[in-house]
Amino acid sequence: MTASHVWGVGNTTFLWCYGVLSALILAGIWLRRRSLSNVRAGTEGPPGCDAYEFAMLNGGPQLAITIAAAELHRVGSLARGSSGRLVRVRQRPDPVADGTGELEYEVFDAVLRNPGASARALRKELDGCAPIRRMACTLTEAGLLLDNRRRAQVNRLWVWILPLLVPGVARLIAVGGGDEAVTSLTMMLLALTSIAVWLATQRPRATARGRRLLKTERAGRRTHGRMPSRCEIPAAVALYGAGVLWVADPGIAFAWDVPRERGTTWTGDAGGGAASRS
């Protein structure tokens, strides 16, 4: 049996069959991802999202915490420590004069309770605090934020591609190099691997409705992603990601261990980890 007829199937025939199977599986992934993202609202939802709610949709709790910390520095309630990395309290925020909300108070109290704690430790403590949980609940009920179950299902869709790679790789090993069909199969395997990596690293938080809301809001505030003023930092970070803070106020970004990410979402979890894009 020649190399081009391994398993009793010619390379060209195998390539066509493999291509059709790949297209069907990718279509199934797309349909499943779309189905999981199209969530019907359980309530009418909030009349309008604020910066913290947009941050929850875009990058999750850590992006919202970053905004709260930046606001506390802006009003003088927090200050950088002598090392630059640590944060210290100065004065309790005034809800009337500063317009302080409950998340800012949670961040302030966390710093007050943990003098000398690293930003990473503070972020980890604040990740599941009461204001974060309430915002998540409100946005989920409004059909803007994926719940934990749906988000986990979306995040696992890349696994569907793994069984598809097995026969393709086995075929390449069996036939070795050769004709144009083998080259095409190699390119197809590389493309499938790239798609699997993309699906594994893109971890959306917002539903389809939530993403449309973010897109509309960004369209009306395009300048915020480049050089926002201090008063525009909350909206800019919420819509365009934590990397904006490195442009607007690098001192605060350094003190709070904000990742130097690009794009439109937060790229660190409570421990500084996984990437995500809305």
C-alpha cells in the first residue's frame, strides 16, 4: 500500500472528509457558543449601567476593583506607600463630597484591615465581596452577564476540537511528507490548533446582549481608550481595560499591580492569571 493510500483511503479523499468533519464541528461550536450567550433577561435590568457594572461585563470583579481603587486615590482616601507597591489609608471617603459608593468603601476597609498587605492579597480578598456579588446578581438577572454555569460551558468549548486533531495528526504521522493534500492537511491542523487556543483563552463574561451594550458604549466614547482625563478614568478603564490606567495614572497602576494588558478587557484574575475578551 502506498503512502498516499494509508488506511485504504487516498490523501485527497481523506482531506475532503476531514475538512467536512472539521466544518461541522466548528459550526457546532459556533452554534453552541451563540446559544449559551443568548440569555433572556429575567428582569428589566438596571436603567443604565455605571462604570462598575460595565467593568463587570468587560473584565469581571478585578476590573471593577481597579476602578474603585483609582477613585479612592483620586479623592485622597488612599495613597501609595513608601515602596510604591504598597498602599496606605489617609482619610475615610466622604459619601457626600466624594460620591463614594459601597465598592469604594469595601476597598478602603480592606486596606485598613490589612496594613502592609500586597495588592495581590487585597484583590484576592475583595474578589467575592458583597458589592461584587450584588452587581453580578443584578447583571445576571438582567441578561447582561453570564452565570457561572454558562460561563464554564463556554470556556470548555475548545475541548470539542481535541478529538478532531487526533485522526489528522495520526494521518500525518502515517503518510509523512508528500503531495499537496498532505500540505493542506498540515495547514488545516495548524488552523484548528489556533482556533482551539483562541477558544481556550477567550473567556467572555458578558452575554450577547451585554457585549452589544459594551460595543454601543465604546462607540460613544472612543477617545477614552487613548488619553482619558482623571475624571474619565472610571469609564475608560471599564470600557477599554485596565491597561488604560497605565496611561492615565501609572503610579496607581503600579501600586495596585495592574497588568500591562492591551485590548479591551482585564487579563488578570485575583491571582493575576487568565486572559479574557468580551
